[in-house]
Amino acid sequence: MKQKLLSMPFNFPKKINYWTKTSLLLLFFVLLSITKMQAQDANLAWAKTMGSPSTDLARGIAVDAAGNVYTTGYFTGTVDFDPGAGVFNLIARGANNIFITKLDAAGNFVWAKSIGGSNNDMGNAIAVDATGNVYVTGTFFGTIDFDPNAGVYNLTSNSSDIFVLKLDTAGNLVWAKAMGGAAADTGYSISVDAAGNVYATGSFFGTADFDPNIGVSYLTSAGSLDIFVVKLDAAGNLVWAKALGGIGLDSGQGITTDAAGNVYTTGYFNGTADLDPGIGVANFSSMGDNDIFVVKLDVSGNLVWAKTMGGTGADSGNAISVDTAGNVYTTGSFFGTVDFDPGAGILNLTSMGSSDIFISKLDVTGNLVWAKSIGSTRGDIGYGITTDLDGNVFTTGYFQGTVDFDPNAGVSNFTSVASADVFVLKLDETGNFAWTKTFGGSSSDIAYGISVDTAGNVYTAGSFYDTVNFDPNAGVYNLTSVGVQDIFIHKMTTRAAALNFDGVDDLVSIPNNSVFNFGTSDFSVESWIKTTNTETQVVVGGIQSGDFWLGVEDNKAVFSISGSGVESTVDVNDGQWHHIAGVRNSGIISIYVDGILSNSIGNNSNIVLTSNDITIGSFSDAYNFNGDIDEVRIWNRALIQAEIQNTMNCELGANQRGLLAYYKFNQGSVNTNNSAVTSLKDSSGNNNTGNLFNFSLSGSTSNWITNGAVISGSECIAEPSLSIIPSQIDVTCSGGADGSATVVVSGGYAPYSYSWSPSGGTAATASGLTAGTYDCLVRDASGSTLIQNFVIIASPASPDNVVTIAACTSYFWENTGLLYTTSGIYTGTTTNCVTEKLNLTIGTITSNTTTVSAVGGYTWTNTGFVYEDSGIYTGLTTNCITEKLDLTIIPIDVTSTVSNGIITASQANATYQWYNCDTNLPIVNETSQSFTPTVSGNYAAHITINGFDDFSDCVAFTTLGVDKNTKIQGIRLHPNPSTGIFNLELTKDLDVEVYNNLGQKILSKKSFTGTNIINISEKASGVYFLKVIDGNNVNTIKLIKK
């Protein structure tokens, strides 16, 4: 029986030499062609169909960050676009109409929209941005309403024109644009960048206007069809439009962009074509029929480079993709022999049939990296291509007959069911075969579009006929078309591979690196495992003078350092996947199972690894692991539980903090020659490549399994980045200590600690700071740190602000809120380093009297008041001098004299207007002091002097001769105007009545004689009428009440 490894001493000083032991075995297994490797595989997630009795197909597919799936193409007749139990019918208005549909990540219906008229309208390509906005391009004819909902947004084409459409994530119209001329113009491909700029390519003929708004931007083809590349901003405005081509048939078929805004286009050209869209010339001539082109333009549409590939047959680039490093991938079809090196070199590929599939990779400068061909003796075409985050390449299209989809020395034959079948091919970044999936039925089934999400799920869309089994593996998932061609949307999941260790001699050796010489420092080791073995098994370990290992013993997960280890409290040998992690943190070692802390003990033993290797699956040539291993990671720091839980179910990206080595186990392929795969890739970016020992490299058996522990491409961030929002308050004045600084922290793993230097604070805010430079070191629970720098400044000292005030007796200063009664200089508050001061002079009050005589009244400018009575008045005090007014008011003289037929107002030096007292009307042009009446009557003057006015007494005046309108004599009324008290003097008994201006009687007196008082003081100011009645004679006098 083996001794328990958990309690073994650590005196194993030997370095293991595996190559001597295994070289003959490797050769033997190669000759036997028995493989032990398989990478990630693809399995059916779901497949959906939609269709009518006629022809319907999907041309483009895109996936958003949430896994929602968008497709476009065309349909005829009535189609139910809900692929589930529900019904959502759309009816085509003409021959072909455009459709756009959205399914969720599970393939459930979200929405579908149709756009079209009575002619042929097609959606050819689709893209989606980070916020879920949807972009479609294609072609339309006639007048079409591009609002797929209740609104109306008509666009009209002269012939077939290009359209670019933007919908929001709910399928509502954002904008729609049309471009084209009098001939047939088509958009074939579309892309959108991070800023929302939209790019499209296709073909046009003749002269076409590519400004979709009120402006004009004409491009003219050089001959027949030419290539266009257009860029619109997020609002649909033209940024630029470019044309490429010659006198032959030329078309852009695929377009994409990179993070820097460069634009990549592929397609085909015929004859001699100028591929520089600017003022320069970059002429290329096709070798025979159509040749492939790949063009790179910069963000402004200027040519960066252009490359062509082709032979004497018909060759076309149909789709294009760019990875994060700027490598450019294209697919399409070729015939005959084609040199796929667009530079000085030669890489000839020869088709097996009328057209074969090609896949090409160029670097960022357009140089060939590799090119592959796939095909049969019949026709095979690649229509779609994309890449994932690891640089793997996915291609789709159709194939016929028997095709070997391994483009290298291996063989991976697939045979179509009848005519054309769909293929989905995955190659790694170096062009090595990973896997192929196919599906099809008794007729032609074609995939036109492909997309891959961040989790590695693969989506395709196209058309099929009759009954097709959409499960590309051993299962059966049959769907049957309604008509001649129906739409299909297909999703496959990919789960990363895992390596199976036989428990005998399979192992991976990682050459010694000083970074693994941990000493007594903190470190972590983690892995996914699946086993049923009950014996001691090492997953990862290192041994020299002192050792460490992570594995299984007595059915438990174990983490051991130098013979002292910690066991989990739960079993892990139940044949299920379990994540195990060993962590040393400040002399405490802990074992985690499935992200949960299971046990801890103290252990600060020294580990010395200066020459020996790290091994996976074995330990000192013993304790071999029997089961599956996936996702091995070695760190030079202590992970916390939140980190382990955050990253255990996904793949890490490179350059993680403290990650020394990282093995995804995603290499090799099932049932394929993997003789080139002899090492295990380190994905940490540190090149700690592992060497595979005792694994056969080709054949039909495999120690690699297809379904590992995590989803391929499901990249997670090992540590959420710390982020700081800083704020500060500077010192108010030089020499002060009222500054402060604050950090608001997010990301990482809470709780956070703070260390301020040089102030020494440990809180998120440091206060009481003087001017100077300060650093705040923020550390999260995982040990990740971030430093925020602050420069606290002090406002410079400023001169005092002195306010000079002269006051009498006292002065209240608002700055201090105090009342001052004596002269002096007083100090107030300081704001922004400026001190307020008061220079105050308190004086003695004296007076100055002004004597004034005025007629009627007087307006004193000192107070602004009007005075109508004599008296002594007190005004304002200025500069301690109080102004006084000794005022004498002389009443306006309201008497008049009559002499020689002339009435003269006694008041002089005034302005006058004479009135007829009987009619109460002014006499026109009688504005002098004297007035000569022409008829008998009663007359008075309206006298104005110094802005004050009064009426003179009414004077009875009789002209010479007989007055046919005899009036009552001996009437005198004064004053008029009045405040309401009028003196009426009569020489005999007369009746008196007073009326208001509405004709209402308000006063009546009988038998008045002598001097009487008419009192209307309680009435409102205005005009009243006094009637003096003597039998049948009536005199009417207007009363003016002030």
C-alpha cells in the first residue's frame, strides 16, 4: 500500500527527466496513430425555422452582449416569425420583402419586423452595437415605408437602391437612409464601430448619390459595376463615401472595422481596377475571371493597403473579419490554382472542383500569415467568417459531396446528405483544424451568416428545404420546411476541453522557473477535477527542498506544503466536476471546494524550487492522477474566496495580476492527427509552456474529453479593476490647514483599506491638510492596490479690501453685523484670502434751510414729495447735513374781472384754458389770460401754474343785444375744482340739483339763496353737474371733484 502523501517528508531532491523515458513510447504511439487529444467541441443548443410555401431565406446574423440573436433576409407570402408555440404573422406586400427578427438567448421570439413594397426588397446584412441598436443594409425598389411600426417613413428609389436602416433594441425606427442612382445599386455588408459609425459596402453602377440627406456626394463607376464603401455617423449623416473598381464587374461583399476605426473590405474585381479610392492610383489586374481583393482604409477612408489573390477562374471574397490584434481573415470561393500570398512569396492552392472554399489570414500590414483550402470535386463556398477572443476562426457556407475539412495533414471527412449541406468549421489562430459540424437534408441547405458570442456560442443563419436534422452530432433534431426554401437560425454551444489522465504515467511537465520558488510567500493553486479514484492523486505539484501539491487523498481535496497539509471536509471523488483551490495567506493554508472555504491550518514552511519542474497529473513520478483535469492556474498571491467564486466558472484573459501560469487544456482535436500538439499552452502570457508526456498524438481514442468544466470563450476578468473617483478641497489661504481629499472606490473586492502619505490617515477622506502633495494607497481584500495622487494648493494672500464710509451718528456694517458709533478702521471677515476692512468716519449733524414761496403747491426734489400747504418740512440728511424747507404756498387766484367785454383771470404767469360753464366744454384756442366772449354765458378759466391747477369762478357775461337764450344771473361758484366742498352764491331763491356723469341725481335742494355749501366730499373724484333752476330757466355748471 502507498504511504499517505499528506504526511510524507519533503526530501525528494531529484529532477525528473521524462524525455529519456518516453521518447520510444511517443514514437510507438505515433506509429499506432492513437490520439489522446480533443479540444472543445460544439453541441446543438437550439435551431429555429420560419417560412412560407414560397422562398424565404436569412442572409445575415448578429448577436448582442446579452445573447439576443438578430437576423435579416427576405420572405414572400405570409410567414409566422414566432418559431415557438405562438403566432406572429408578417405578410409580404410584393415579391420579396425584408425581414428583421430578434430572438433571445434561448431562441424565444422577441419581435419581428417587415419592410417592403410591391417589388423585390432584400435585407443582405445585419449588425448590432453595444447598446442593442440594429443596423441593416440591402436593396429596395420603388417607394417603401421604412418604419416597421405604425409610423410612416417613405423612401423612393429610381431603380434598385441601397438602404441602410437603424432600429433600436425594441425594433423601433431610429433612421433609414437611401443611396443610389438610376441603375441597380446594392448593399451587401454592414458593420458598426464602438462610436456608432456605420459602414456599408456593395456595388453600384453609373452615377449614384451617396449622401442620404439633403446634400450631394456623387460617385461614378468606372465601367460596369463598381465597389462602394460608405461611412455614416451615428445619426445617419454622411461622413465619407469611396469608390473602387475598373471597367469590369466589381463588387464589395464583406466589410468590418477594428478598434482604431480602420475599415476592411473584401469582394471581387474583374480586369484592371484602381483600389485606391483617393487621388492616388493602386491598379491591380485580375488573372482571369474575377479575382479576390482585400482593402484596408483608415478612419478617413484613405487607402492603407490593398491586396489581391486569384487565378484564371472565378474567385471571390465573400466575408471578412478582424481579430483584436488586427489580423485580417477572409473566406469565399476559388477555382483552379490560386496564389494566396498577395506579396512576393507564393502559396498556391488548387481547387478540387468547380469552386472550393478558402480561408486566408493576413497580418495587420497585409502580409500573408496562412491560407487554407477545403473542397470536393463539386462546388463548395464559404459565405461567412468570424473570430473569437482567442483568435480562433469560424467559417460557414455550404459543401457538396465528400469534403475533408482538415486543411492540413489530418483527415476529417464529411459527406453531404444529397445536394448542398451547411458546414461550420473552426480553425485555431495558426490555421490548425479544431472541428467541423455539418447538417443538411435532401436538397440544398446553405448558411450565409455566422456570429460567435463572448461565451463561444456559434450562431448561423441561412435557408433549408425539406427535412433536416439540425443536430450536428449523434442526436436527432429534425425540422421540416413549409415551402421551397425556409429560414433557419442555428445555435451551438462550445464547452472547453479537459484532459483525461490515465492514472499510470500521463503527466504534464512545466520547466523550472524562478517564479515558482515561493519560499514562505503567499501563493495559490487551483484546478477543476473529475475523478472516482480513492487513492492519493496529485493534480499540481512541485518538489525539491520542500514541496507543495494540490490533489486528492482519502476522497478529500488536499493542499499540502512540506508534508503538512489541509484536507477538505467534503468528498470530491464522486465522478462530478469539482473546483479545488489551495491558498497560502500569511502562514495560513486553506483548501476551497467549489468556491467555498472548507478547511484551514497554519503552515509557513519554506518551499525551495530552484531546479525541478512543476508537474500536472503526477508527483515525483508517482501518485498519478486518474480522471479529468481542466483550468489549472498558479498564482503568486493569495486568492480570496470572492475571487475564486468570480473566476472559477469562466476562462481568464492574459495579464491577470499575479497569474504565473494558466492552462486551459483547449488544444487538439477529436479523431484527428494531433502530432503537432506536443505542448500545453500557457495562457497567462508568461510562456510557462508545459510538455505533454505519454499522450498518444493520433488515432481514434482520446484521453481528452469534449466537455470540460467551463464554457469556451466565456472570458471573465480575474479581478474587477479598482476604480477611484477623487475629489478635493484646497486650502483656503496660504498657511492654512483646511484642505481635504476624498477617494470613492469601486471595483476590486471589498472591504477596502486606505493609507495616506504623508498625512498617515486610514479613512477614505483625509482632512486638515496643508498645501502639498498627498498619495492615497487603496488596497482591496485581494491585495490589489491603486494609488491616487492629490496636489492640494493654497490660494495666495490678497490685499485687504478697504471700504471707506462717512456716516452720521452711527453705521451698521453688514459684514460683521455690528453697529459702530465712533470713527475708526474696523476688520471684518476673510473670504478667498481677502480681508474686508471698514474705514469709518462718524460726523455731526447740521441743518440747511431753504425758503421757498410757490403758487398752488411745491414739489421738493430733496424728498420727491408734493406740498400744497405752507409749513417747515424736514428732508434728507446727506454728509451730516439735514435739509429743511420753509415753504409758503400762495393759493391760485380764482377771481376774474370783466372790463370792456373782456374777461381776465386775476392769476398771472400761468397757462390757461377757458371753459363755457354752461356746456362745461373748453373753448377752442382760448388759452390766454384774457378772453373775449362772443355770446352771452358763464365763463371760467382752467388755470395751471407750477404743475398745479384750479378753475376760476364762473363769470356771467352778457353780450350787447337781445339774448334769446336768457340764463339765470347772479350765480357764483367757487372753488372749482374742489376736494368736494363748493361755495354757491345766489342772489335769489333758486332750486339746486347735482348729477353724476351717469345722469343720476345725487343731491337736490329747494329755495337756495345767499351763500350755500354744496358738499359731495364723500363722492368719488370725477366730474359732476350742478343745475341751478329758476322756473323754466336752467344753468348747468360742471363740478370737478379732486
